[in-house]
Amino acid sequence: MKYGIIGAGPSGLTMGLFLKAENLILEKNNHPGGHAGSFKDKGFTFDYGPHIMFSKNKEILDFMISCLGKNVHRCKRKNKIWYSGRLIKYPFENDLKSLPLEDNYQCLKSYLFNPYKKKIKRIKNLKQWLLFHFGKGICEKYLFPYNEKVWNIPVDKLSMIWAERIPRPPAEDIIKSSLGFETEGYTHQLYYHYPLKGGYQTLSDVWASKLPVEYNFKVKKISKNGNNFGVSNGYKSYCFNQIISTIPIQELIKIIDIEIPQKVKTAVKKLIVNPMFAVYFGLHGIDKNQFTAVYFPEKEFLVNRICFPKTLSPYNSPKDYYSIQADITCKKNSETWKKNDNQILEHVQDGLIKRGFISNEKDIVYKKIIRIPYAYVVYDVHYRENTKIIREWFPKQGIHLVGRFSYFEYINVDSVVSRSLKTAGQLNGKPVNLNKFIKSGSSGYNNNY
């Protein structure tokens, strides 16, 4: 067979869709979806992510929506930031009026009279970039603490690559925000889509239904024999001309029986990926706020974000119930990661009750915690040089890397589709025409190349 695709997450599935040549997807679990999957339990639907559907690329967004047919729900973002005991509209710089008066003044003053515009001659890291564009007030009150909490390294050790994802609001919006005018930031994700039923998993289910996928096949060895690859789970083997890997690059180098240059091993070792706790609560009652997500920059509360699955779709919880998902990112060998599950559950539960997101413990009818070893790809200042070494060596061996943890880039599913389009186009020898995958009227799915 031409291509062996390891992993049936969105990267592996879209590669399977877009490749012209015969391929087979091998998946270790009994279902597709990977990190973008979902699970159902006792009437609640939760995502591992969580994920929503939005994109600056209309063609890709149309493709994703069309795959769901009528099983799609359109929502408007209602994100908040927990700051000094109050809720601020997201993004932070678009709701300065809701800050304590002194904080509002400091943010506006340091933005309008920003000494870093002259001090910083050459921007070298994300800290300098943020100071240059937002000023000290907004940075120290939100951007610095939140980014350091999520990525778990000092903000001056983060690469400017991440800055490509941060919109710069016009000065007029900052002034309006401070005075009390309503403004919106990150407008490309102001409205988003989400599967009406089945959770985000549904998107992968649709793609997988059109493809040859073998489940419960955990790849334990990839060997090379001449121009071909043998892929084995210890009991069964396949032969492929080329490999497409979507599994974490750190796991891939453990199972390939090919001599790897030391500089490639070193580059992989230097990559940083943070694990995550996903904590789930099912609650009796009605969610009056209908927030989509709330962000926590404060250090004492380990949670960096909570989301509300029933806001994404009314079918994610039973009638008269709603749910909360809390995410905690940390370093792999940190004290936080060493805590047991009960300690984390208790910390999150107490923190949400203290901040008023759960009325009392009696309302909780469901609890679950999942440890996700690979969650957040970190763009540290050495990211570009390390990924360059890796991305140059593997394709020369006939192993192509795609996806968040293999190609190693922090991307959402729309960017996964974009990466698959590019990679598949290179392997096919011509660009993929995405329009051929979009059924007229976006009412169904058409799998014709």
C-alpha cells in the first residue's frame, strides 16, 4: 500500500481524505478523533479538547461545516476573564472599563504613552513584543500572568511565533474600551460552529466513515526494508511505501527502527510539550450565564480555563442539567502533575465554588478527571531551530509529519485541515481542490477527489 497513516485524529483523517493514492489509517484506540475527540457518560457529552469550529479561511470553514450537514450549531462567543474577583469581557484589552478604576487608568496610560516603543529597538521574544504593542499595564495585569500560567515558562522565553496569533487592536478600540464603549476583539472567532449532537467527536466520525481505518492497532515498531516500511503492533504487520505520522514526535522516535542522527534526537528532546488535566463536572440546575469560557490568570487557582459544554450545544447535557470542563496545564515533572486525582478534583471543585461558578457541592452529580500527557505545544525561543532539524530529516526517510504533536505546532482543527491540504498536495504532485469535497449548499458530505 502506498501510505500508512498512524493516528486517526483530524490530521490523519484529513490526510486520508486528501491523498489520491491508496492508504490505510492505523489507530490505537477503538474510535477516531484523538485530542479532538469526545466521550459520553451518564447523559453528558464532553470533549477532550475542548474545540470549536472557526477560521479566518472561509473555504476551510465551509468544508468543515459541510461535513456535519444539518448537525451543526452556530453560537456567539461569550468569553470572560476572572480578574480581581470580577468578570471581564474577553479579550482583556476590549473591556478595560470593567477593571478597578486605577487599573483601567494604568492600562490606558501605559498603552498611550508607551516607553517601550522607543526602548525596544529589536524585538527578540514574546515579552518584548507584548510590551511594545500593549504597554506595561495590560501586560502585567493579564497577558504576562496568563501566558506564563498556560505555557509554564517565563514569557521572555517564549518565541515571537506565538505573536502571529495575537491580533493587535486599533488604538481607537483601546480608548473606547477604557471609556465604556462596547468593542469586540478577535472578531474571526466571535461566531463559531459546533456539532449539534455528539460533541466535537462527530466531525472525526464523519471523516472516518469515508476511510479505511483499523482500530485497536497500536504501532509498536516501524522498520525499513529497502524502499518500504514495515509497521507492526507486535501481532500483525503491514507494508507501506511511505509513512505519515500524526503521533507525538517524542513517541515516534521510540518505535522507528532506523538510525536517527544525534542532532535529530537532541532537537526532539529539546521540544517542550505540556500535559493537561481535564476536569469534568455535571451539575443539576440551569446555567443562567451561558458563558462559553472563562480564563483565570491568577496563580493561586491552578485552572487556566473553564468552558461550558451546554453553551456549545444544548444536547451536551440532559434537561435541567449543565456541565463545566476545567483545564489545568503544567510541566511534565512539576509538583502539580505529581498530585493525585483526588487532590486536583478537590482543588478545582473548591475553587469553582469559591468563585461562584458552582453554587454548592450538592449540585454536583458527576465528576471525572483525565490526564492528557500531550496537550500544549510550547513555542519557546529555540522552537524554530529545533523543528527545522526535525522537519528536514524525517521526510527524507519517507516519513511525513502532520498534526499538532508530530509536525509539532500549536494549531486548531482548521489549521490541521490547512496543513493536510498542503502536505497532501505535495505528495499528490498537485494542489488539492477543496471545493470538490464541499457539497453544494453545505448540506452533506461528498468524498470525491
